[in-house]
Amino acid sequence: MKFRETVNSGKFVITVEVAPPRGTDYREVISALEPLKGKVDAFNVTDCQRSMVRMSALSMAKLLLDSGYEPVLQMTCRDRNRIALQSELLGAWALGVENLCLMTGDFTTLGDQPDSKPVFDLDSVQLIELARTLNSGKLLNGKELNGKPSFFIGAVHNPFAGPELLQTLKLKKKIEAGARFIQTQPVYELQVAREVHELISSLGAVPLIGLLPIKSLKMANFMKKLNPTSVPSSLVEGLEKASNPALYGWEYTLDLARGVSEFGSGVHFMLVGRVKELADFIDELRNNKGEGN
């Protein structure tokens, strides 16, 4: 079943983040995913996350596709103007990449080449509208396409980024622009996950709750620096007391995923690392929901 069919079917959706390599050797990245083959619904290929140079997301998405994994292509507005964005999206469809997760992107000063010039010709809402326009058979300037795509469009939502009303308005605009699924930034409390799930669902999209295992107290403090209200004090205290903080953070994340599976539409695992353990957990989760693999 294709990713869009799975999302639209009401089945519990599981996606996993994949970071392209910092170089040309992609084989290790793909081979590491082998335990997840047939268990994960799609693999979200990041686009130079945190503004750090990596192999292009489109190239990595094609390599995944050729290896039997269904990719979700991330695309940001940071590095391309509307000409390049339209060109790359048309190329993606021609290569067989059907799923998109569209976002504005991190600012260049956050990355490993802070002197690079940011583009941001469009923002995330406009990029979603661009993809929807291509789906209709036209460029942004109204010119007809010779062959049109049919992208399955998604977007992201950060429940912790500033005033709640403003973030909800932005989320609503993304969904109205054409986003059919929403992957959230990392959530660390079940009640927050439930509230975000209900909000996204009420606006007409399928929510995939973001889960990022916290491996250390240092990482928890970094996450709190990015989003001060995202990491609860109970998690920080648990990490402080744990003899193995990485294991504690991993099990905390799995418990959250179990909780979300009781009411949610799906989860999105980020920067996992423990691929075999995740594969075993997915089997457990699917079996508990009566879905099998």
C-alpha cells in the first residue's frame, strides 16, 4: 500500500526520519534501514537539516526508492527561489517521488556555513500552494505544464513556537493550501500529543506526532533552548536520576508512542539510531492494534 493510501485508510501511520550522508557514500545509510523494511510506511528524507550541508534530499529519496523504500521528500525554502523549487519538484515527480513534506527551513546562520546567503523567496504556505498549483497542471505564472504531477503534500507544525493562536493560524493556512498530513516537532507529553492531534484533525489533516528520543541531559537542555516549553521537568528529572540516560530517553519515547497509538493517527520518529529495537517495537505496536506488519 502506498503512503498516501495508508494515510487515507485510517491505519496507524509510522514514518521515520532519514538524514542523507555528509558525502557521497549513501550505502551505509540505506543498509542501516533494512530492519525497518516492510514495517515503516514511509521514510522522511531531510533537506540539509539545521542548515548543514548533506547530500541532496532528492538524490537520497531516489536512492531509497530504488532500494524498495517509499520516501517523503522534505523541501525547504531556504536555498531555492521559485524557479528552482518548481524545477526540482517537477524533477522529483519524473523520478518517481510522490510524497512531499514542505517547510520554510532553518536560517543559514544556524548551520555549518553561516556566511551562506539565505533565499526564502517563498514561505512554507506559499510552497504548499506551489505544489498544489503544479498538481493542477500549471506553473506559478499560469503557464500550462506538459505532463503534471500528483503529489501527496504534507507539512510540519511546531506546537511550541510562539503564540498558540499564531501557530494555529499558520497551521490552518498550510492545510487550506493543500497539506494532507502534518508531521509535528518533537512532543514529550501525552496530553500535548492528544491536544495537537485533535487540533490538526479538526482542521482536516492527518496528524503524525513527532517523537525524538532524548539521549542525555545535555540534549534535553538543548531541546529546551530551542523550545523552552517542550521538555517537561519530569523527563529532565528522570534523565538526571537514570544510570543510563540514553536508555531512559529511548524507553520514554516508546511509552509515548504506545500512548499515542491509543488515540492518534500516527507517529514520526526522528534521529532514531536504534533501528533493530525500533523494528521490534513496531511489530509489538502493530500486533497490539491487530494490524500485523
